Amino acid sequence: MHEYPVTKRIIAVASEFAAKNGIDEVKQINLVVGDYSGYVASSIELYFDIIAEGTPCSGSKLNIMRVKPKLKCSICGELFERKLFSFECPVCGGDGVPTEIGQEFYIKSIEV
């Protein structure tokens, strides 16, 4: 449910960007959402068209690039996606430690 206010804010930011540049409509918003960001990409997509109605974002396309979380091997430094029930590096067998990869959440670009 917390995707509703964040989707509203995404639309507000894009609308403000269009207004500052003297543009009436936003054509596309490119968003980056990590799987561990705390936001569900499909919920943002669900709310987007409804909230965008009557704004410069009405009819615009929302592209969401999902980022899968990665671990970093403490031995060889390899970045890898964790397998179920395992933190083992696929390259050297070392232990993987959490990284910030997969926690991203930002507007990458706005096309007007």
C-alpha cells in the first residue's frame, strides 16, 4: 500500500519537470526499482495510470528497470545473485556478503 504515495510523488516530480521546461505532457518515465527497495514494481504500475489521470503524465509510458540483489564474495570479490538457501560464491565457493545492489529506487529519466 505504500506504493500509492510514492507513485503520486513520481508523477508530481515528472509533472514539475515538464512545467519547468514549458512542456504540456510527459511522454515517458524511466524508473529503477531494486527488488530489496521495499517497493513492489507491479503495484507502482497498477497505481500509475489511475493517479496520472488529469496530469501531464496522463497517457505517458512508465518503464521500470528491476534490479536483482547481489552478494559480493568475501574471498574473490565476485558479485553474484544468491541461490536459494546458499550464500556460496559460484566462482570460488567463498561466502557472499550483502551489498547495496538491489536496494535502488530512483527516477532514471523523464522524457518530455
